[in-house]
Amino acid sequence: MAANELELVQVNLLGEEVILLDEDDICIGHASKLDSHTVKEGCDRTLLHRAFSVFLFDKANKLVLQRRASMKPSFPLLWTNTCCSHPLFSIPTENQEDSGLGVKHAALRRMEFELGIPINTFSISDLALVSRLRYFSQSLPMTLQGKQYQFAENEIDYVLILKTEKEINIMPNPAEVDSITAISIDELPAFLERKDLTPWFRAIASSFLPEVWSKLIKSGITQFLNTDHSNLPPIVNFSR
């Protein structure tokens, strides 16, 4: 795809409606990705909304990471976890009272869109919700179709882990993903020394990820699975 086509994909995605939240992670409405991620004049924050971050571990227990595409409106060309996005207000399976279930539906949809992993490769029950992360971070100014924007993330981020025992054929969407790599748990400290990491990945990987990863290697993912999607982990606040 040509650069202008990749840019158009991102511009169109900015019209999708995300789920707006109060500080307790209760839905209070909806807004477009553009409105919810744009820092308005005279404001120091964007609208708080729901998001998710998937951490996919391969059959060798390596963590699959992506480098965000250059046309991403926020944090382009930074390394991050396997898949990051938002449940959408307009999709009933993603906008439901059991928000833990909604984000899992969204995660399967976006892994197909971003990484080319067919939506039926995994089931909802394969995803484990291990934390909720509250954070705010501002990206560098971005120009789309000749207009400059100041984007930021103000999210309650549902952290999901996923383990596969089979080979996964990843075919990145060039509008979303620049490149893919996988690292072992022993390689994580050195990777965290990089400057080109998204703020949410750095926050997660520098705090509770090593413990979760170690437990996953030792005892598998079953210990983290929970079918009660209304029983949510506490919100860890990384806002500044």
C-alpha cells in the first residue's frame, strides 16, 4: 500500500467510537477515537476511555512484540506489546456490562486486523485478564492529511495474556504494524533499556509483567484464566 493509502486507513479509523469511562471504569458514554485522543486547546487531558493490551506468548514462551506503523496517530514507530486497541461502543459484544468479556471480544477482532491472525484461532476462554492499568501519556504532534494534531492516551487499559502451543502465522497489516519480533524473559531487561517503547508497555513490563511471565513459564496459563468476567482485577494507577 502507498503511504497515502496507509494514512487514509488511520484517518478512517479515527471515526470509530470508543467507550468513555468515569474513574471507576463505568461507561458514561462514547466518542470518536479522534475526539477522545485529541488534546483540546486549554485542556491538559483527553477523555478517559477503555482500552486493552494483549501479550501473546509463543510455544517457546517468548513474548511477541510489534513496532507500531509510522502512520499511527499516537506513538508511531515505537515498540509495544503484541496488540493494543479499544473495544468499540457500536459492537454489542464489546460494549457490555461484563467489560472483561467485552475487551476479549475486541482483542480477537483486532489481532486479526493488526496481525492477520484469524479470529477463530483463539477463543474468548483462551484470554486471561491479569490487570487493569490507569495511565495518561501524550504523544508527539502528528500530521494527518496536512493537519497537525496533538494526540494522547488517557485509558483504563485491560491487560490480557494469551499462550499458544502451536505455530502462529503472523501477517502484519502495514497500516498498523511496522515489524514484529519475539523476546525471551531473559531478554526483557535489555529490551527495556530502549528509548523507543510505548509508555503503557514500559509501565507494564517494568512492574508486574516479569512475575506473570515467570508464573506462566512455570505453571502455564490455566492459573490466570477466569470465566467470571464481572470479577475484575483492581485498577493500578500509573497516571502522572
